[in-house]
Amino acid sequence: MFRKYDQRGRLLFERHIERVELDPLIAAFPTVWPPRPDASARREVPLVTPVVRTAVVDPAGNLWVALVQPFTYVYDGDGIRTRVVQFRGAGIIAPASLFFTSASRVIVAPGCCEFRT
């Protein structure tokens, strides 16, 4: 889920990240998490598997959300998903980092592969 706020801090919208690529990951979540002792607080803390690897806003104001599954969702400034991207270099890349150049290019790590946006 992500939210967009205006300059005064008012909520403009909230969007849930949903799509067929996430279904297997969500279905594999347990309904009950095993307790894990937290010795410092004397309480139990559940651990949840991450779904998002990284997220960044490009120079045009689009939000790019790279998932643990090797898919990246692109949302425009209104929170509408415009694309689902799967980066391919020597194989399928699950981005840990995205960097945008001024020439409408995205550099994806690992691998430092360059793609047109």
C-alpha cells in the first residue's frame, strides 16, 4: 500500500498494490505466525516476509515499486498503475535498486543494466 499527500500534509489518495503476480506470494503467507521470543522486551514478535524490495519516484513523478517477485509496478502521479515491468539482462532481474538518469533511462542493480523508461 502507498499514500500520496499534498504539500499541507492532507491525504490525496491511498492505493493497494494488487495484481496476479502477487497472488502466489500472498497465498503462501501463513494465517498464524509462529511466535519468536524477543528477550529484550519479554514479548513475542511475529516476522512477516517482505514483499517490496525497493521503491523510487522517477523524474516524471511516476512511482516504481520493485517486488520480491521479479516484477516492478509503475504508477503515475494519480496512483494509477500504468505498467508492469520485468527486467531482463543475462536473465530475469529482481531489482534491489533503481536509479534514473536525465536521459529517460533507468539503471537497475544488481548488474547495473540500463533500460529505456
